[in-house]
Amino acid sequence: MYNKLVRLEVMKTLSREVNSFIENYLTPVEKIWQPSDFLPDAASDDFKHELQELQHFAQDMDYDLFVTLIGDCITEEALPSYESWIMGIDGVEQEEGGNWSKWVRCWTAEENRHGDLLNKYLYLCGRVNMREVEITTQYLIQDGFDLGTSMDPYRNFVYTSFQETATNISHRRVGTFAKQHGDKKLAKMCAVIAADEARHAKAYKHFITRIFELDPSEMMLAFEDMMKKKIVMPAHMLRESGQKAGELWSHFSDAAQRCMVYTAQDYIDILKELLADWNIEHISGLTETAQRAQEYLMKLPARLQRLTDRIATPDQEYQFKWIKS
């Protein structure tokens, strides 16, 4: 268990800085991109040509890469779950005008555009069974998730720091592979989403940096706890029609691993990045228990590397209902 009263006091202290967080890490609505900026305009004379071009590249995309793109879209579309989860964190004020609530709403508004853009792309591309995708999305929101964070802001901000970095990698890689394939428009879509995720990752990592300054020992223990549990991806409950919750996850993660969009190595590299960004090795003034947590965290990448080097990714492709046969 954690000391809730201390958490609340730390969150209250940080709430005075939320407006600067929003200014530094989010973009005003009038200035940020919108999905329609990158999609064919049905009112344009070029619509038919642009649609045919979009569909041409989609039909030729590597199967595993296309599956990963769809899964990324579904994950983004489950945003209502993520907002309701963050709004329940200890220290996020529920009343109107609360600073942390303002952050959550502004962050949610930016994130919402990602699912909108990818969903419309998939609808237009002609290769997707949209009903099956919609079923998976509804199930993912309905089934919920347990991230192992409880309502602890420290653990939750570790999770969001890790996850926003992971989504940046995934979207950026899909965009890179799309560009190599010649699909510059999809590459641009993925690139702008990835850029958003990079900004969001910087924000949540900054929150953790500030917490380390205010409550280093408890923050260290929370970080250790999250890494011992392992960071569970928000789509770990993925399923298709007729399946049980979570039954599709291993097939999806195998596809992402095969096409090198998000791999076990990326998990280790993100951990190394967080250790460096938070200067974990050099944080001082810790309790004895927190010092042991610090030592565990610094040794963890090497331990995970030894395990990862022995893991083989299955070669067999699973046939997803998301893709038209």
C-alpha cells in the first residue's frame, strides 16, 4: 500500500504547475492538425484519384504491418477507457475547474484525433472488415483493463510515461515502413500521431521527474513495483467476435514483433530511456528499501536482455477477422 495523504499533497503541489504543463506539452486547438488535413476531401475534384491511391497502397501493405496499424487504431479508439481511468487517479480533482482535470481533458482531446484519423483511413482503404474492427473496439472498451497501478498517481505516471513512448515507437515505425513502400500520405499520418505521442511522453516523464524531487523514496518504490509487475499494454484484452477477452493479444503482439513495429527489445530500450531520463542511478537521499529498489531497477535491463535473447517469435501468421479475405 502507499501513503495516500502524501500522494494527495504531492499532486496538490504539482497542480499549481498544470497550466505550464499544458502550455509546454500540448498544442492549442486552433493550431494543431486535424484528421481532415490528411484524408481525401469528398468535396474535391481530386477525391476519386486520392481515394484510389490510398486504396492501392493499402492493398499492397505487408499483412503483419497492416494488422499492427489496425491494432494501433483500435487501441487509440479505446480512449474513453483511458480518460475514465486517469480521472480516477488520487489527486485528480473531480470538481469543475480542477487543474489536473483540465490536463486530463486537454490530453484526451489531443489523443482523440488519433483514433479519428486512423479509423477514417481504414474505412476508406477498402481492405478492412470494419464491423469486426468495431466489435473489437467495443469489446476493448467494455472489458476494461487492470494495469496494476491502482489509483496511485506515481504508478500511473510511470505507466503513461512508458506507454506514450511505446505508442510513439509503434506509430513512427508504421510510418517509416509505409514511406519505404511509397505510401507518403499514410507515412505522414503516422508521423504526426507519433509526434503527439512524443510530446505526451515528455509530459508524463516530466511529472515523474518532479515527483522524484518531492518524494524520491516512494517514487522509486512505485517505479520498481511497476517494472516487477511488467508494463501491460492497454490492448492486452484484445479479442475478436466469438473470442474471450485477451484471446487475440498474443497473435497481435506476434504480428507487431514479426514486422518489427514494436518488439521485446523496444520494451528494454524504453526502460533504459526512463532510467536515464529520471537519472535513477544518481538519485540520493533514499531510504534503505528505496535504495534496494534503485539497485534492482539499474540491473533490470540486463536481466530482461538475457531473457529476450532466448525468445523466438512464432513464424505462423494468424488470420485476423479484421482483414477482408
